Amino acid sequence: MIDFIRTDDLGWGTISARRLTLYVNNREKITESLVEAIKQKITGKTARVIMSNGEWFLLDMSILKI
């Protein structure tokens, strides 16, 4: 899960990025090294996130591409 704050200061959100990360990186499982690589790419960065049907979606695929 990725926790984030909205830039319009309307609150927080959570994204489940597991399935998308596996798909984008052609992997079968999430490893500690993959989690650390994603943390380094996303911590302190701004990324585009939208809500659709009550779910959050990360639009910046470059963050999940390791």
C-alpha cells in the first residue's frame, strides 16, 4: 500500500500498487529489494493520482517501473 496526501489538502488516501507493480515489471512476486526501490522513487516526489469508482489510481507509471 502507498499512503499519500492530496495536494489540494482535502485529506489522505491509500493506493494498492501490488498488482500494477507486478504487471509493469513482469514479476511474479514482490521482493524487499523491489519495495525499497519503489520507496526511493516515490518518497518526497509528486505523482499524479486520480480517483475512479471509489479507488485511487497512480497515473505516473514511471514510479512503478524498476
